[in-house]
Amino acid sequence: MRYLPHSAEEIGTMLAACGVASLDDLFLSIPDEVRFKRPLDIEASLDESTLMRHVRELGARNGAAQMLSFLGAGAYDHIFPVAADQLLLRSEFYTAYTPYQPEVAQGTLQVVFEFQTIVSEILGLPVANASMYDASTGLAEAVLMARRLTGRDRMVLCGSVHPEYGDTVKTYTRELDHGKENWLDVPANGDGTSCLTALADALDGTVACVVVGYPSFYGSVSELRDLAAKIHAAGALFVTVTEDPFALALIESPGAIGADIAVAEGQALGLPPQFGGPGVGLFACKQDRKMLQQLPGRIVGETLDKNGKRGYVLTLATREQHIRRERATSNICTNSGLCATALTIKMCMLGKRGFIELAELCLSKTVYLAERIANLPGHRIVSKLPVFNELTIEVPESASQVLERLASMGILGGIDLGRVHASRARQILLAVTEKHSREDLDRLVVALASAGP
């Protein structure tokens, strides 16, 4: 593919407007000693057939695509139906941009409305927006929303939250607070559960919100109702973040346990892992006028036109593109429209019953794997049961060494938790989905047994 170049006449018009004689004159402000003066090291252009062969050859070098994978930690390999992929190929889905003109974007708006409904039902909160970029930035926006609502600056981050999500939140708030670190990290318990006592003890009149992973990053599920009550008694907001929303088919929703704002990563619900992205952030909150006014992103609503026919329209969009920048609730410039559409199509194909059955499959396979690994000499299940589709195991030696040997056997054996904390250098985070067969799970167990010292 080629970009259309500017004509000589267009370039001349631009140079005249800039008051210079040549393109080189535009760069005179760059010191000569740092100016790039040699040709770019780019291969010669290829015809389409040769280019496609070249790309296939490059792709074939990536052996990870052929390996048995137990990677998770926010990106999960669930089944994505071919039928859903075909529906996404409809031009009105993959070419649509932001639907500012409802009269010509009814299909897109209806999909977003259905998406919001699905998110609301899964997270158990009545107000859901039209999606965020991903869970990490969605969580940062939730914290900023809590700060605006409470008038407080501090936040409490539980170690049960995905560490990269926490880092994103810190990056956002550190810059807003001119380098000041307005947060308190409360480590998770050794078994991966949230340290409820420490979280409650951290509450005071300066805390805007408490953020807890639900389920935990390490795979465990904690009972959070009492914590929610203590958070509210302190005048703070309770924020939960969920990495794989299929878990919410089997445990109580964030809204049911008292969350004020719930964030989740929607990748598992409708997108293949795709080597790390893209994702789609789910965001919902309680139905409160002040919360609604501070909700980031936008909301699509259903209405009736002048002829009494059902129609869809942007109901709320308090973004910098619509109102004064200083009053904008976020810098989210658009929702992840195509990703949200993919999620909506897959979830509609699954239905409520399929949603629950898929989650039950993940759970049963995880329990089976945990039982098998627990019987291996030198191995231990770290995660406190119940878990959903992710669990932490301890191996006899360095996790990095075990994972390296598993990789040599064609298995991506999970996440080395020593990368998260030095105290977990012998721990591995495994993810199991409905795509793993019993043979896959047994193969991992045999490989773990042979990968020991």
C-alpha cells in the first residue's frame, strides 16, 4: 500500500505560507550536528504477493503461537466463534467511527447500547458507559472519578490488583499531583487474598477510594461485603477491578457486594489474546446523579423519535471534545468501538446460559489441574480456594528456570511471579480456560514433574 504524496503545487503553496524556499529550510532550527543526513535503512518496496510471503515467513518465526499456553494475568485464550468474526467483517461495523450523528449511525449506537446493557448485567451496577480503552486505563479513570466525587486525593491500592493496572493508576495520579505519591499500597496475603484488616486500618478522612482485585490477581476470591461497609462509613468509595469477567458468572457481582464503581477487562469476553492486545475496558457505577455527571467516556441511550419509533442517541458525553477542557471528566477520545462490538456479538451468541456454562468449564478444569499439581512432590497450591480460572502454584526451584524448561517442551507454563515481587520467585501464575482439554492439563502436570531439579 502507498500513501498519496503531495503534489509539487501543494508543497509550493505550503512553503509559501511558511515563508521558506524549500523543505530543508523547515528544519534549519535543528542543529546541524544532530540532523539525520543519510538515507533511512528501509528495505526496497515489494509487490503484494512478495510482501505477503515475507510477512508469513516472519510470522512463522514466532513459535509461541504453536505452543500450549497457560498464560493469563489479564489476557485469556477463550473460544472466539468464527461466526462472530464474520459478523465483524460487515462494513458498517469495522468502518464506523465515533457516532456523533445519530441519524446515520443507528446501527453502531444500538450495538453500543446493547454492550452497555451486557456490562451492566455482568458487573451488577445500573450505569455502564460505552467502553474504555482497557482495564488499566479504566481503573485510572475510576480513581480520578472517585477523587472528583469525594474531594479527596488519597487512594488505597490492594495487592490483589493486577500490578500493571496499579502502575497505570500511579502514573495518572502522580502527574496530576505534581510528583506527589498520593497512594498507599497494601500487600495481598501470602495466599493471594486481600488483606482486609490492613485495608480497613488504612481508612481515614483523606482516602478517596479503596481499590481491590475481584477475583485477586493471584486467583483467589475474598469476601468483601464487610470491607465495603467500612469503606462507605469512612466516606470513601469502593472500586473493584476484574481481569476475567467470566468469573462473575459464578461469584456475586461487584454491585451485589457493595462496589460503587466496577472496572473489568473485556478481552476475555470477546477478543482473542492477539499477543497482548487490544483490550476493551468495562466500566459501571451506581445510579447516582453526581456519579453520572462524573462518569468518564460517554453513554448511549434509547429514545423515541418524533414519529414514536425507537432510536438511539449519545445521551452523555462529558469529554474534552464536547465541553470545556477544564470541565471534561476524562481524556478518553473514543470508545473501543470494534472491540466492544466483538464482545457484544460473542456474548449475544453465548446467552446467559452459555455464559454460566463456559465459566463452569473453566472452574472445573482449574480445580482438576490444582488437584493434580498438589500431588506432585515439591509443588504446592498457593492460592486460597475458591479460585476461578487462575491459580498460583509454588515449584521446587526458581520459577524462571522451571518456565524455561517448560518452554523447551513446547509449553508456555504461566507467569513468573518473581517479576511481581521477589518473595514470590518460586511461584507461577497459571490460567486455565475452556479451550484446555484434559490431555492439555495432564501434559502440563507431566512436564512440571519432569522439569524439577
